[in-house]
Amino acid sequence: WSSDVCSSDLDEGQGEEEGQGEDEGQGEEEGQGEEQGEDETPAREPTMEERAEAIRRNPRVTGDRVALEKMLREAVAGDDGAIGELEAIERWLAEGRQVEVLPEQQNAGVKNPDYRVDGEIVEIKTRNEPLNSRWIKDNIRSANDQIENSGTGETGAVEIQLRGDAAESATLEGVERQVRGQFTPTRSLSLTRVSVYVDGQLFGEWVRNADGSITRTYPP
């Protein structure tokens, strides 16, 4: 009887040890699996060439292919203005919009506006260098002239994109001062909207009301 008891005790002890071993092994394997999941390599950022190709292939980008290809080549080559236009197209496509590339031609020495987005003429202006006290104001005037002289008889919008040092130096007070210095009830009458983006995010937006007055719609 004494011997039987010892044998039984040993069996139970072995079972417990084996169970513990299995549990520990399973825990180690689960832990390893979790660690492996945590160590997964993050998704690679697409190159500029890949981003350009995605725009080429998107069926919601229509219009003048010559002008589109010129912009994409310049963006791949590192031109700041072209990169700003590429980023604008990516943003419009992400928002589900239809983008028509307008032909690049001169009207009385003034370049045509860039795009028609969901039927609205839109001109893009991009800056990387730190803002000065006039750049936004001057480019609102330039965009207005481009739309006014386009020969379409339409009004449109300008979207100003601030990147890099320009984004870091932008303040809402300073941006609004420049916007309201040029986008007024009596100035830039071919514009119905001025939108300013900082590193791809809407920073401020102003619209012309039916009576000609200007209202800031973002931030409210």
C-alpha cells in the first residue's frame, strides 16, 4: 500500500510537471507570436514615381494629358510647385472628387488656371519657404487674374498649400490678414473661395457670399 501511494504520487507529480511544461511552452509560443506581430515592418512609403503612376492610372483624372504628364515629370524631378499640385490631386481623389486637368496655355500673357474639380475651376499655389507679409496676398491676386483671363467667363477658387518652412511659420492671424487684404467685396471678384492648407490639412477657408461679403467658414 505504501508503495502504491508513492507510485500514484509520482504519477500525479509527473502529470503536473508535464502540464506545467505544456502551459509554459504554450505561453512562450504565444508570447513569441505577439512579439513577432509587434516586430512587423511598417508599410513602405510610395516613391514619387509610384505616386505619379497612381494618378496616371486613376480614371477620375481626366483632361489634358500633355499638361498632366508635364506636371508629373516635374514633380518626380523635385519641383516644389509640381509636387504641390500632385499632393492636391491626391487629396481631391481621396475625397472622391473628379479632377479635370486644364490645358496649359497663355491668355494675354497670363497662364490658364490648373484644374476643374467637380466642375469648379481651381488654381493651386504652393510655397515651401517661410512666409513673408505679401506672398499669400500676391498669389490670390495672381489666381484671380488667371481665372479672369481664362476666357471661360466663370469664377473659381484658389487653394494655397503651405509646406515645410512655410507651414511652420504660418499662423491663422497672419494668414487671415493677407487673405482679407486681397479677397474683399471689391477685389479678386473672379474668386468665390480661398482655401489654405498646411501640410495637407485645411488650415483656413474664406468664401464670397451672394452679396459679395467675405466669410471665414473654417475654422468657424
